[in-house]
Amino acid sequence: MLLEVKGMNTFYGNLHAIWDIDIQVEEKEIVALIGSNGAGKSTLLKTIAGSIPMERGTIVYDGKSFGPGYGRKASRMVKLGMTLCPEGRHIFPRMTVEENLKMGGYTRKKGELSAGYDRVYSLFDRLKERRSQPAGTLSGGEQQMLAIGRALMSSPKLLMLDEPSLGLSPLLTEKIFELILEIRNQGTTILLVEQNAVSALSVANRGYVLKVGHITGSGTGKELLESQEILASYLGG
Ligand SMILES: Nc1ncnc2c1ncn2[C@@H]1O[C@H](COP(=O)(O)OP(=O)(O)OP(=O)(O)O)[C@@H](O)[C@H]1O
Ligand SMILES: [Mg+2]
């Protein structure tokens, strides 16, 4: 088991956003987390990443256990191989593509950066062609590739992707999901948040359904794709 979340609770002031959540991710799995707007998907990823505080619960990551008070540990978790590619990309628009990638590799030794660039450029040939271009001038799809590439620069064991297909055309969405499969096949475990439930569940080994801060369903990607409830709620069926 690479990640086990037990009884996780997260608050924003008085707002109880995440309720007693249990999640497990095995090494080299793609696990999808689906749910509608405001369900708490981003909050869950940010809590796991240590960028917002966990009120109650336990996170066991790669054999290390973290209890209540976990939070504001994001940079330590990146060093341990857990990286979040946030919703909305948050690239640095005035920096070039390559400078953005370098920022993603800030926890790595200088000598390890070139292997990082090689991996990213072989996955995303568009980024290689545009390595000296200011990131703000990239298309939306290219910016999403850059955000994923930047996250890969830390050489994560666990890569968390928050809505990687948001705002992309159907063709680019398909391409992004192909790349997600390829990244997993290279050995990186993936926890994927998506509103695009069909695509996410099609590539996922397993999935969880999140509704107003609660897990209301789980199963293999195939089981969830065939579930009537999921069909009705998320797949427009
Ligand atoms: N910084 C914050 N302060 C207060 N409340 C917040 C904050 N961030 C999120 N929330 C609230 O927490 C709940 C869950 O939000 P979250 O962003 O995790 O949902 P989501 O499932 O990622 O939604 P979306 O699909 O729209 O991205 C929402 O009710 C939201 O308004
Ligand atoms: Mg979100």
C-alpha cells in the first residue's frame, strides 16, 4: 500500500468539508476520485498533500504515519515523493517553459534535473519545441501539459492530478488520459480527481465517489462505470 487515509476530516473555519474519509491507493494504481462541483475533491487532495491542515485522521504514506496536525508539510511531502498538480494549473506565466519545469524540480539535486527534463520532454514533445517560450503564451492544453510536467520534475512516487482535463477539447482530453496511462506505466502511482467521470473511470483501476464531503461509493473503474447510481448522477445517463 502506498497511501492509506483513515478517518480524515478537514474544516474551513466552521465548514466541515471532509467527513471521516478512508481511501487506499496501491502502488502503480490509477485511483479516480469523482464527484460534482463542491463535493470536496480538491480539499481532499490538498489535505493529503499537506497544504491545508487535517483536523482528525491518519495518513500512512510509503510506510510513514502522519496524525492530526498534519498540514503545512507540503514541501516535506514533495521530498518524500508525493506531488500535487493543482486545479487551474498555476504555472508561472512570465517564466519560460523550462524555468517552470526547473521550479518543479526544486527538491532535487542539480545533477538529477536533466533526467527530469528528458522524461518530461519525451512525454510532451510540444513542451520541448517551446522550452524557451514564456509559459503564459502557451495554449490551454499546452499549459496543462506543463503543469503535469512540472509536477513530474520532482520524480513523484504518488502523483495527484486535480482536474487535468478541465477546459480542454475532447481530442486533447483523450490525449491527456493517454499520457496519464503512460506515466503510470512508467511506474508512477496516480490519484486522479475528475469531473469527466467516464474518461477517469475508463483509465482507473479503482475509484471513489465523493458527495458533499462523504465517500458514497467505491469499486473498480469498470464497476463504477456500470453502476446505475453513478450513471444517473455523473454520466448523464
Ligand atoms: N479556502 C476555502 N475557504 C472556505 N471554504 C472553502 C475553501 N475552499 C473550498 N471551500 C469549500 O469547501 C467545499 C469543497 O470545495 P472543493 O474545492 O474541495 O470542491 P471540489 O469537489 O474540488 O469542487 P470543483 O469540482 O468545483 O473543483 C465547497 O463547499 C467550497 O465552497
Ligand atoms: Mg476542485
